[in-house]
Amino acid sequence: MDKLLIRGGRALHGEITIAGAKNAALPQLCAALLSAEPVVLHNTPQLQDVATMVRLLRHMGAGAERDADAPETLRIDAARIAAPEAPYELVKTMRAAILVLGPLLARFGRARVSLPGGCAIGSRPVDQHIKGLQAMGARIEVEHGYIVAQAARLKGARIGTDMITVTGTENLLMAATLAEGETVLENAAQEPEVADLAEMLIRMGARIEGHGGSRIRIEGVERLHAPAGGHRVIPDRIEAGTFLCAVAAAGGDVRLADARAEHLEVVIDKLREAGATVEPDDGGIRIRAEGRPRPVNLRTSEYPLFPTDMQAQFMALDCIADGSSVVTETIFENRFMHVNELLRLGAHIEIDGHTAVVRGVPRLSGAKVMATDLRASASLVIAGLVADGDTVVDRIYHLDRGYDRMEAKLRRLGADIERVR
């Protein structure tokens, strides 16, 4: 099993390029199921989750291949689907596989998709997906751990979800593009990844208005075609935010090419509050930092507020801040699992329910730690970059799910980090 060995104490300098967004690429791969024409996606990250989604598409009978000369380009041909189903063996490793439900039902009239099962960071119920599709006329049963859905053709409906759900919004948005009549999604997720999916669908011939806001209107069409010239996945705002936190913690001067500041406004505000200088430039973001950061209080919420996917990275930054801070997690009930590992590195953190009080220390101390989920693993890497001595991060398969060769990018910036087996 791979591990990361980090020898801390080096500032970061240079430039790296931010990869395509995992949380945009995954629904867009599923959106390819809506068309009988081959769909090309550019700037897809080379991640474990993307590889799992490709395996799922192939399992169903679709063609899915990376371009040999341009590995960040994927071509998906879903002209024929032999088995419109997502088996448990694949869904259990990646909850985003639920996103095939809406496209399969909309285009083929049936789908059999495994329930995702447990998630380390907390509950992510799919009942909002099911209720929305039922409102569009789908007949759905849950049997033997599978969602079994049928519909001759989905009908437009007004759907208000009980909570803001990113994957729920994406599933219903994709299903509505081929439904008969108008669908209105109320309380829709506003994340940039949702808006990028809508832009791709519009280029495929969908009629969509209001994406990027809380109310999305979709007028169904008979069929969708491939986007001319393919579609380019937006840059990963969470990868960009993670590297911004790494520089704010370790110090240095770094430019992130392809990063979009407009997708990270709240994160950038918090980094400036911590003492870093962050400046958007033409096609990227530059950050400069030196000395101990200032403590930053934060509270996670839905976009456009502070993202839960950046909570762990900021907690690592607060661990070495000159003062105390309060971190409140409102999205997932188990998203403080990185705390015990940070304590092993010498951090001072106390948890009370959904709140953590972090008292910054001048230096952390290297130790062996274990990643518990994707963003927790990123926080441990950041902590290792500023710890005295050697830090070994185990179970980095979590990291590989969401970061495209993170250790190689950090080495390019001057970090002493290597992957060991």
C-alpha cells in the first residue's frame, strides 16, 4: 500500500497547473449517457474516482477511452447500452455512481442502481433523487439494495428538494433534459460544478435557464447531441484551495495556473484574513505568505459560502496559527476524523459536537498518521509540510481519489515529499 513520506520545513515556490475538477468530470461522464453520439471531454483529471466511473460506463456497454496523445481527453460512446445498471461492487467505492440514475432513466426508460451504502464522513441520503424522479412520473422500487426505476418517458414537474443536494440537483437536471415538458428545480445547488454541467448540456442541445442560482428551469427536448469540439471540464476549485492552504501554512510564493478566483471568493477572503497575500491574475491565482498565519474562524455551509471540502485543510492551517480559532462543521456529522491524526502531530484541538477549538502551536512534530477520507488526507499532507522531522501519511488511496499526482506537484514547488511503497 502506498504512503507519502514528507520531510517538513521547506517553503513552496514556483508554478503548477490545477487539474480539471473531479466533481465536474463525474456528472459530465454520466451526461454522456444522454446522447447516442460520441461525447468528448477535455481536461478530465487522472484520478481513481474518474477511473471507477469509466469502468462503470464500460460495464454498461459504453465505450470510454482516453486519448493516447492527450490523456486528459476522454471519449465516451453510449450509442448502445447493454445493461443499464450500476452494480454494488462499483457504487460502494464511489458514491457519485448514483449520477447514472437520471440519465439512464431519461434516455432508456429503465435503470437499476445500487444504493451507495455508508460513507465515512457522514450520511448522504439519496431520497431526494428518488422523490424528484417520482415527481417526474418514474415508478421506483427499492429492492435487495438496489433502486429499480422505470418510465416510458419522464414528465416535467416542479420539484423542491427538502435540502440542498449537489448530486440530487445534477441527477434531476440531467433527467429533465429529455423529459416531456417543463421542469423547475427549486432549492437547487449553486456550485460551479452544477453550472458547468448545465453549460455542457446546453451545448448538447438542452434548454436550461437559471443554473448557478437556486431555481433552474429546464424545457425537455427529444434528443441530445454531442457538444461540438467536446467540452472542457472547469478547473478544480478544491485542489486550488488545498494548494493555497499549503502555501499559507508553509510559506512561499506560488502561482496556480488555470485556477479560477471567482470560484474561491470565500476561501480567498479567509486566506487573506490569515495573513496571506492572494491575487488573481490572468488565468490563475498567485499567493505569497511568510511567518505564522493568523487564526481564522470558519463555519461550513453550501456554496457560495465556505465549502465543507476545505474545512480540514484550514484546520491544518489553524494548527500552527498564532492564536486560537473555532471551526464549525454543519454539512457532515463525521467530518472531524482528521482531528485525532492532527493530534498525533502535536496539534492542540478540542471537539464539542460539531465545533472544534484549535489552539495554534509554533511547530508541529512529524509522526506516522493515517488518512481517513479524501480531504482529511490533504490536511495531513499540509500538516506534514510544516512539521519538524518526518511525517508518513498512510492509506493515501483516499488522496488519489481526488488529487491528480499531488506529491509530484508539491515536489515541483520545492517540497521534500515522495511516494513510498
